Amino acid sequence: MNGQLRAVDFAPGQLQPGPAGPAGLLPAPLVRRELTGLAGVEIVTAVSVRDSDPTHAVTATCPAGKTVIGGGAHIFDASGDAALDESYPPRPRWHARAYEINATAANWHIAAFAICAVAS
């Protein structure tokens, strides 16, 4: 091995627990709203420009009166040379961003999908 000891290198009871380290960064608390029903569910799609730019971003927006209840994103035609960096709901939208991880001259694009509904 690499000369470092691990917990499995000790017999039960032989290794005493050390002090706990500092807590990591905690995410901001989510605001939760209990929903009793959904109506008018639809998927809204937005597509970025198809070109060889190293960064693509797009936002799918729900129609007025509807809220985003889910979503996602997809990269097209990048042959593994781009990676999705952001996919999240800045309500009432779904935003996505992708970057080239290997420089490519290929024309590629991304799509964002917002699942929208009237929530009650």
C-alpha cells in the first residue's frame, strides 16, 4: 500500500475516535409548500443555438399561471466533448448551461426542459 494506516488496519476497540472536524458548508434551507394537486401539466422545451461556441446556455420558461415542478437538460451532437454544468429551476423557469470539456469544432447545442403545471 502507500504506508498510511486505515481504520481496517486496527483490531476492534484498538482505534479511539478522534475529535470531530468542522461542519462543512450547509445549503440554504429550502422553502417548502405542500401541494394538494396539479393540473394542466405540460413540458416546455427551449433549445440553444447550434454552433461551435464553447459555452451554451438556455432557459425554458413556464407559461403565465404555471410553476415549474421539474425539469432537465440534454446535450446534442457534442460526442462527449461537452458537459452539463448547470440544470436548475429559477422559478418559473428551468435553466441549463454546458461547457466544452474538450475543445471541438463540432456544432452542438443543448435543450432545457421545464415540467410546468398549475399547482394548488
